[in-house]
Amino acid sequence: MKKTRYTVAVIGATGAVGRESLEILQERKFPLEALRLFASKRSAGESLPCQGREWRIEELTPGGPFEGIDFAFVSATDAISREYGPRLAEAGVTVIDDSAVFRMDADVPLVVPEVNAHALASATRRIIAIPNCTTTPLVMVLKPIHDAARVKRVVVTTFQSVSGTGAAAMDELIEQTKALLSFKEVKAEVYPHQIAFNCLPHVGSFGEGGECSEETKIVNETRKILEEPQMRVTATTVRVPVLRCHSEAVNIETERPLTPNEARALLSAMPGVIVFDDPVRKLYPMPLDAAGKDEVFVGRIREDRSITNGLNLWIVSDNLRKGAALNAVQIAEAIIARA
Amino acid sequence: MKKTRYTVAVIGATGAVGRESLEILQERKFPLEALRLFASKRSAGESLPCQGREWRIEELTPGGPFEGIDFAFVSATDAISREYGPRLAEAGVTVIDDSAVFRMDADVPLVVPEVNAHALASATRRIIAIPNCTTTPLVMVLKPIHDAARVKRVVVTTFQSVSGTGAAAMDELIEQTKALLSFKEVKAEVYPHQIAFNCLPHVGSFGEGGECSEETKIVNETRKILEEPQMRVTATTVRVPVLRCHSEAVNIETERPLTPNEARALLSAMPGVIVFDDPVRKLYPMPLDAAGKDEVFVGRIREDRSITNGLNLWIVSDNLRKGAALNAVQIAEAIIARA
């Protein structure tokens, strides 16, 4: 007999994404049998609400126990994913992992349900990865364009909010801003430089070719999700003093012509995407408006006349929702629907 | 006999660029005979210091008088440039104009002295335009790359500070930030939306094809300054909650190959450009560091492997200095040197 209610674990329950997961499980009336919240020792014993009940936070330790858990949403650190991902999977748990640890593994599907739910069938290790919070909105916009006109090349520049780093980074932006406005000393601990009233062309860590890890992720993950291992993508990723929501300026070259109006029609028909594009009336996506929303917003859709088949557009999405917690919950829902 | 000291007018003396002009005239020990400061009636009668003297602010009226002025730095509104530019030129003044009014006129040179000082010879109308504050740093970086490897196409995304709009916009960002931190109502007057903790993909006004005027300016002005009327350039311009300095993510395709190291060498040799590029040590240009500096800073120089001859790089420059007041003063200096 098919299960109708599920036991869900949230690993990293007190983090920015973990807390968002609880809100989303509640909003979407996810069929919860029970909720297991895991965090560090510091938070153990406290409790958090979801679906009208209070759930006690447990300390995450190798002993678990993890038996009986159906789905685990893992959003903590790469080290925790590396250790607990396989451990949970061995205990029979379907792991939906938000880290970069497993994303590029051939036997781990990297899934945005609206784009490649079919890839869930290949989750032989019982680990499913969700993409980086800048990749998810990007592939949701690229997918219908690629299907219609074949994407030849993408140049993307990101404007990433501090919540992508976590709750401590949000506090740091606020504290730095307060300090500046009262002429006090600014402390930078989460980021290497002041983020308040500044831009840092640096997300993640730097590798050999001068790219930062976020830039490499966008390229590799986009190719994997769209199943185009040679797709030509280049990225520049920048942290901006915004609390929530990532924005992306995207330049797209297609093989076949596609007018801005055709692109608007394709994107309007894409589940999870909202076209918000009337700049003369000063309507375009902004981080402020997209915060707390489930959809990926796209606007500033216009011809790029510097090439034959070129489009420019502007994407904004809530990095904690579709960029992380929502996408993970949607994957669990898709697995349930497939069962 | 050649003059050795000059009478300079600053039109818009109390604005963000006007005040910067006074600082720059002082720092560079510009050979001032006298300074004439013009502003609206509101500021007339007040005075501002420069080179150890106080200069009274006059109300700008059609009657001037403008005779005897050698150079006028005009940085107010398009309407003021349109009215007073020709009037000053007719009175024998060399007008160095910061507005968009004359930039694309065939008989008005559009000058960044390090890039195209030779164009000053064609100032038959005695009006010289300075480029938009995002174009100036861009062409300073493109010029040596174009000379060495021929630029085929440029995709640029800007991160523009509020000081590009003026002093009132700087106040608005500060006031909105204060209001948000104290849970008070946020007022947006200068911009159509809240700029604090937000990004607005909107600089200037929107035209027919969905481009905003700042995007069109970057394309047209870059072509004019580099004397490449067909150069393929596309831009997305975004206002970010930064007080001062504009940043630009630039993707460049060249005809001939150019390694990042070759680009670094070329850019290091370019007057007015500083290569600041050691990301592993967390050194890259940032608005915070570039504020008050004369140079254009470039970093994050790396290969774009999505095309055969591709480079990505990141530019930061002080929009009030090289982007406006400094470039204007340098033009006056270049004219004096040529005389």
C-alpha cells in the first residue's frame, strides 16, 4: 500500500534555508507524518513550529537514528553533506541535498522539477542534489528558450544577496550598515571585505583559472540539468548589499531567431516563471518584490542587436525559496507523485 | 603670448560633480586665474572654497556675463546644457559638458584624454563632451585591448552607485536605509522604487526597444570614442545600493587571441588604469576602495572559455572623478598642453 504521510528530516534546521523549509512544508501542507529537526549541539533541545506542532531540535550525530525517515532535506555545510548524505541514504532515507558535494556525480540527479523531473528516475544512490541558488532560476528561464530556439551561448552576471551565505551574513550586512550610519567601526567577519554599500566580485572560493567556485557551478550545473555537456556558458558572480533574492543579467545567443515577444510567450507558459516586463511603466523584477515569493521573475526582455540572434533579460528569484528550500520540497513532492 | 592662468566656470557648482570639480582643481593645482561658480538661485550668495580662496556662487542666468571665462565645466541638467552650452561657446568659452545633449553630435568631440585626446582638434563648436560615467572606464579598458587584439563584441553589465544620479539620490539611499533599520516607512522620491537593499535594472529612461537610455549611451559612446561605428556592444545597466563608484562586469570577444596575462600587461601600461587582480588573496576592485581615487581599477581578468578568444574582467571607477569631474579637468589640461 502506498504511503500517504511521510517522515521528513531537516538537517540544518536553524539555518536560513532550514527555517525556510519549515515554512514551505507548512504552506504547501506537505503530508507530514513526523518532522525530525537536526542542528548543532548549540540548538539541540530547542523547538521550532511547523503545521501547528512544535518539533524538538536534535543534535546531529553519526548515530542518528535515521531509520524511518522518508526524506531528508540537507542544507548545512559541505562537510555535513559529505558525511551524512551517504549515511542517511544507507539508512533508507531519500536525501535531497543542497550542497555542492554530489551535484556533479554521474549517479546523482541534479533536479529542478519544472525542468528535468525525469532525471529523478536515475537516483540509484538515493541522493538527489538541488542546484546552486543562481543556477536554478537560470535553467528555468533557459529551458523553454533552449527547447524553442537552441541556446548557443550564455553570458550571465549575478547580483547575489547575502542570505545566500546564510543567516550570519544577513546579520553582518545589517550590523555593518548600522555601524556606518552611526560612524562606528565596521567589522567584516563572514565576508573578507565590508559588504554594506559595496559590491564583492567574489562568491565562493577562487580556483586556478581565476574563476570563483560559484561561476564554475553555474557553468557545470546548467550543462548537466539541460543535458547539454558542451553548452557555452560564462559567468561573473557578484555579492551585493541585498538581504534576500538573487538577480541575474543574462545575455543569450540562440541558434534560431526568437523575438522578445516570442520569448515572453514561451516564458509565460513555463511553470514557476512569471514574466514581469513593462519597463516604460517602471515594472521589472527587483529583489525587494521577489522576497518570499515562489516564482522566478523575468523582465527586461529585449533584443541584443550586437549579434544575429541575441536576447538580454533580467531574472530575480528568492534564493532561499526556489533557489533552495522550495526546490527541495518540490523534489520530494515529485518523488511522491511518481511513486 | 600664451596664457599661464585661466578663468574657469563651474556650472552646477553645488551638485555632486560640481563639488568634486572644485576638489580636483585644488588637488591638481590647476592654473586658476579666477573661478566663477554658477548654481540655482537657492545657492547664490553662498561661497565655496578652492585653492585657498572662497568663491561666491552666482545665480546662473542667460545674461551671464560669460566673457573672459576660458573653460566652463557644465554638470547640471540636460536642459541647462542645451541652453547654456551654445551660449557659453558663443561668448568664447571652451565648454566641457557632462550631459548627454551634445555627445553624439558629429562636430562635438567626445573625449577621454588617455584614449582619444587627438579628437580635441575637431572641437569646431568650442563644445567638448565628456562621456557617460560608465562609458569612460569601459573605453579606458577596451582601448589597449582593441589596439592589441581587435575587440569583436562586448557584453557589459553595470553595478551603478546612486551618486551617478546626484547628491539627492545619495541622501535618499541613506534616509531609506535609516528608515528600514528603525522599522519606519520608506520614501522613494528620486528613484521610482526603494533602492536601499535592492537592485533596480533601470538607469535613465526607457526607449522603444526596451533599452534604457544608459544602455544606449554605453553602446553609442563607446563606438564614437573608439572610432568603431560598428563595434558590437550590448549593455544591461543596474542601480545598486552603493553610494559611490560604478562597477562593470565586462565580457570581451577579440579577433586575435589575448591571454589574461597579456591583457594584464596591456592594461598595466595604460595610463590611468590600475590592474588590481589577485583574487586568491582576495584582492579585486571594489567600490569601497575606489572611492576618491582617480584611476580606473580592473581585476578578475580571466579567460572566457565559452568562446575562442574571450576574456572576462571587472572594472571599478569613481563615477564622480574619472567618470565626470576629473575627466573634464583633464580635458582642459590637455587643451592647455596643446595650445
